[in-house]
Amino acid sequence: MKAKGKRTKKIILILPVSLLFAVVLACVLGAVYYSAVTNEVSLDISALKAPHAKSVIYSADGEALPYRALNSEFTNYSEISENVINAFVALEDKRFYKHGGVDYIRICGAVVSNIKSGYTREGASTITQQLVKNVYLSQEKTYERKLKEHKLAKLVEKNLTKNEIITLYLNVIYFGGGIYGITDASQKIFDKKPIDLSVAESAILAGTVKNPSRYSPIVNPENSGERMNTVLKIMLKNKAISEKEYGEAIKYVYSKPSKINEATAKETYALSALEEASQILKISEKTAVALGLNIYTFQDKKLQKHMNLAYESGKFTAGSAEYLSMVTDNKSGGVLALSASFSGSIKNIRRSPASAIKPQAVYAPALDLGYVSPATKVLDERVNIGGYSPKNYGGVYRGVTDIRGAIINSSNAVAVRLLDEVGVDYCKYIAEKMGLSFQDGDGLSLALGGMSKGVTFKEITESYMCIANLGIYKEARFVEKITDSNGKVLYKHSDYLEKHLVAKSAVSQETAYLLTDMLTDTVKKGTAKKLNSLPYPIAGKTGTSGYDNSEQNSDAWCLSYTADSTVCVWFGNLSGKKDTRLEKSVTGGAHPASMSKYLYEGMKTPKPFKIPYGIIELEIDSYASDAENKLLLANRHTPQHFRKYEIFNAKFAPKEYSEHFEPQPFDYEIPFDFFYFKRGSNRGFSLG
């Protein structure tokens, strides 16, 4: 027993020595590894003040596109508000003025916190480390990069003052949406200079940096407000602000500047391409900018310039209203041109589509089921379904009409009744296949654009492009190809489509063509008739949303397309301010239609619309339609003034002849199949 006790004592004595030896060995090996990794690390002070956006975005013909990150202005310490300095230090690095570039106390605290939580919950990078990572290093998460970051941070601290470091940091950080540096952020987000930023505004900017897509006030004002409150509490806790300053700042509510930044429209395309590239590569926008990528887009430089000049001239603006124009290529889905008067992702901003959603949410489903045809008789009168009773525009009702007439005149009553008859769920299902998205609570009002969240500019454009493509859905894309700094291809749109997607048919070719044919009549006779003077067929639909109990409007749309291109033009009020609302005269058929016409004038003459083989043209008896509310073919003796030509999906076309007019002796009926759509008819289209 005594021998066993002695062995136990020896083990107890050996354990601390072994542990100490292991620790010393680990430290020695760590020092050797650190020395090997950082041996060639050196500091280039001049690089700190150089523009830090390395990635280049190109148009389809290889010209570099402008975006502010490539030309960031350097802002001096004296030009930055003390509120900004205090906000960033309190949130990002409260021991900034005490450590030497690496905060070992904070590192230990983060390690303990992460062990307790069971996952990596906190980081410990100082402002100095974030600076050198942004300027000198890649965004990869490796031990080697972290060690280099540590050494560079220490070198920066030895060569620069704290004021110089915080100034450089604020000049290189990314605020999302292509906004780089404190000056650009101040101007685009608040329309102010950095020296004039308040405590609350400074807290918003500090809170944005961690995750711009989530906390930017431009993209997510609600999340930004909550984040601002968090930052203000941290500033108060760290005594960066007083109780009085906190009480005043916490009341702040962000409002977008009403002043339109002239440079914004020219940058919108590049920033949208940058956003898409980051999503394709599954990296942050900040990383996408810093990696030195070559991002090749579908942009048509000539058309883009044509679009920009329109807004710069002031001829196509509507007071202080915000606007957007987008043109896509139907074949590839590539975005050819894009301009907008506002910052923020066109994939996230949602607006009411108003009547512009009727073709997808009402008529496409009904046509695809064979429930209606362009000639189907409907009643255009005030409707009341479960208490929902929308009015037609101007209170005008046309009584008995047909589907073609209902679309041309954008009848609200017909659209709501038809949506109810076909079924809201089925209509939403078809419209979703065409690119739109809905909420569970969206009901009958969606026939008029009444939706819980509305549509994005990209969604509504894709849905019209789907009709133009004879029912085949394609996603609108900015990026055609991405290569790294060495020219290695990281992504190619054509390869992606080949590997990951098959043609998605949302509706039949016949349904899509019937819509196109009726929407060309909307251009000829309806609300989009400003496009009718163009020397080729265009299909189009307008939409206008107004405010309750007001004669002012919130959204005005013109969606149109040819066989080659789809055009989306929108005017509206994103800020929600009363002084930026649209006047009553700014409807979809006014400014948006005029701008659409101007854009088509800058494009090549398109190919004619293709007519599917399932489309036939028949002569129907309009007397029978009125008398029996039934589609019947005109017989040989139907008087000319009761004969009416209409096109149909052959699958659902009428096959019975009218018996309202008696045949004479020796007369005979003409076979049904004689009436298939005649080549070279006078409708102005070609058979494809």
C-alpha cells in the first residue's frame, strides 16, 4: 500500500512539470511559427491613403463603370465630427486609446465568452487591425492572415498617432451600396458633411458597418433604428455621451434626404452588379470590392448613356419624385441599362404595382385554364364581394364588354370579379411562376396591386419578360462573367444556366401570346397609348397607386416590351414625405410612358412578335355573343356587321356555329379548320 502511495505522489509532482513544459514548448513553437509567417511583412504607409476599391466593373463592351468606391475622397481628422469618433470607438474598440494595436485583454475576454457560449460569438479585432485588414490583406479567415494582421497593426501603431489611425479607418470602411468612407456615407445617407453629423446619425453609421445589408438605414430603416438604440446605450455606458445627449438622440427617426444625388443614377447599375456578384460568390459586398475582381456585365453603354441623359435633362422628371428605369434583354435576361434616383437595392425595395399586376395575377391564370378568351363577354359594373367593392378609375363603367376591352380600359371591377371566380390561390400560384411573390394575407385586392408588401422592380420586370418570352420565366441578371485578378473565370452566366436551370414554363405559349396581343391594343387604344407612335408593335400596361383620401399618387408605372426587350419605368415616393408625393397628373400613362417611349427611341428596331402555332384566328358571331353570352362561330349568312375577328388558343376555341341566321338553299358551312390563323394577315406579326 505504501509503494502505491509513493507512485501517486510522483505522478502528482510530474503533472505540473509536464504541463509547464507543454506550455513553454507551445509558446516557443508559436513564436517560431509567428516569426516564419510574419518575417516578410512590412508596412507601406502610402497604401493607407490610396483608394481601396480594387474590383473593376465593366460594361458589355469592356468599359469600366463608375462607382464611388473607386474614387473615394480622403477626409481629414479635423473634418470629422467628434460624435463620429466617439460612436465608432465605443462600439468597435473601447480600449482604442490604450492598446498598442492588439487588445490582449479583449482577446482573453472574447475567448472566455466564446467558450461559455459554445461557438464563436465575439471577435476581438481592434480598429487598427480592421484598418490593416481592409488595406493590406485578403478577407480569408486563416491563422496566417490573422498573424500578419497582428504584426501590421503593431507596425501601424509605432508609425502613426491614434488620430491618424482612426481617420484612416473611417476613410476605408464600407457602408454598403457601394458607399466607401465617412464622407460618402455622410453625403448619401444624410446629405451632410462628416463634421455636421449628430450623435444619433453617428450611432447609425457606426451600427451600419457590421452588416450593411441588415443595418443600413437606406435598406432597412427599422433594423437601423434598433441598431442605433443599441449603439447609443453602449456610448452611454462607456461615458462617450451624457444622459442628456442620450435622451435627445434616442428620439431620432431617420428620414431619407429629399435631395437627389446627381451621381447616384450613374452608379446604380455598377452597385447592382456588385451586389449580385457578392451573392453569386457568397461573399460580402465589402469583400467583393476588396478582392480585385473583374466583374463583366450585360450593360449596353450606349443605351445607358441615353437613359442617363434623359434624367439629366430634366425633361422626364416629376418634381422631387423618385424614379427608376430598367431595360432587359429578353433572350439572355441581362439588364441592359438601369438608372435610379435613390440608393438601395432594387431587389429589396417593394412598391405597390397597382394595375400593372393585372396581366399576371388575373388574366394569365384565367386564359391558361381556358376560363376566358379575349372575346369572352364580361360585365363591367360596380362589384361587391364580401364587402370589397373597388371603383373603376374615374368611376367609369362600360357595361357588357369583353376581356380584350377590360384589359384595354383596365377595368378594376372585371379584374376583381375574375380573380374571385378563378380563385385567389390559383392566380397567385401562376403569378409566382412568372416571378412575383405574395404573402398569405394577399386577397382580392391584389387584382389592383393591393399587396401586403408589394413587388420589387426586378420581380415586376421579370414577370413581363416572362410574357414576352412566350411564358418562359427568366431571371433578370446584371453579371455576365466574373474573373479573379489573374483572369481565372469564377462565374459565367451561360455556364450557370446550362448547369443549374432548365426552361421554366409559367404559362403556355398561347396564353402568353394572347396577353401580348391584347397588351398591344392597350398601347394602341388604352392608357399606354403614348407608345403607339413608335413604328413597331409594343405591348404595355400602366399602373397608378394613390393615397387614401388624397388626390396625390404614390406610384406610377409603365411596363412594356417588344420581342427583344422589356422596359420598366417607375415614378414614386419612397421617402413617404408629403412634399415628395406625386401630383395627380403623374400617372402611369404620363411620365413613365413618356420615358418608356424615349428609351425605345434609343434602341434598335426589334424583331416582330412570334405567333405560336396553337393560335388561330376565327370569325365569331357578335350577335350571338350579346344575345346568348356564348361564343359561336359566324356562319355563311351572318351579316357583316355581326362578324368579328378574334384570336384564340386552339385548345379552347369555340367550335359551334351560330344558328341565328338561316342558311339559304344549296349553302354549305365552311369547315372549322379553314379558319386557322392566316399567314401574312393584317395584324402586323409574323408566324414563328
